[in-house]
Amino acid sequence: MSAATEGRALRWARRCVGAIGIAGLTVLGFAWWLTYEPAPRVRVLWRPDVTPARQAALEQKYLLVNGRDRLPEGSIAYDLLDTSRPNIQALVTDAAAADTNDIERNTFEVPFDVEYGGEWMWIAHRTPGLRDGWMRGALILALTAMAVSGLLRGRPAAWLAAARRRYGHRKQGYASGPNVPLG
């Protein structure tokens, strides 16, 4: 394969990677824009033997955030980010949860008339793998890197060399100005 053919193949591959990155970011953006909504506020009463560490793990598992307004009997109000039926069913049937208020226990759904919380949820909160904020961040970072690499058009080495020639004198501590060698 000639050098010109290899160069064209590399540019084509880079453009494909960039297109995949841009398409992925676009899909995530539209998914967020079309599906974001206020999270419902639900109450959960944990059993007395649930330790604070276990409670924090359960809150993370079921995407219960902004715990507040503890009542005298011990129930806590949360914003529920994952309103999928499997998540609600797992929460309602969990042995650590003594009671759940504002959740239909027969259908495992949150009624429409439930008060909204302070957080926003979107489809990623109900998608396995994307429920974790670190995974979403890593995916967005990877897609952004792919998109940027597609925009570089195979010239980063040439750009870097030109920048070194243009601004090399600044690395040596000289004042900014024309790139004229001293001495």
C-alpha cells in the first residue's frame, strides 16, 4: 500500500471516529432534551436496624437523592431519579425498607399527583450502565475525544511543529515579540 493510500485510509478512519463521537454526543443531547423532567418526591421509612452506611448504599442503589424532612416516626423524603418499575419494585420489596409512601405498592408506580422534588431526572437514570454518574461522564469524555480527533484531520503533528517554531522563544523566557533569534 502506498503512502498516499495509507494517508487517505487514516483520514477516512479518523473522520469515521469523529462522526461516531459527534453522533453519540448528539444522541445523548437529544435524549436529555426530550426526557428530562422533575423527579418525584417519595418517602421511605428504613428499618431501625439499618446502619447509616447501609442506608447510604441503599440510597445510591435506588437513586434516592436529597434526603430531607425526617418525620418523627423516621421516614425521609427523597427525590427518586429512577422511576422504572424494576427499580421501584426492588425498593418496595427490599427488607431494609419498612414502608414507602407516595408509591403504588400494587403496580410499583409513582402516581402522577405526587409532589416534585428538587432534582431533575432523564432516561439515563433508568438505563443500566448509564445510571452511574461516573459512567455517564466517562462516556461523554470518550465521545468528545472521538469528535475532536475527527476534527483534527490528521494534522496535529504539523500544527504542533508550527506552534513550536512560532512560540519557541517564549519557552526560553524571552519577552513576547517577533520570533527573531537573539545573538
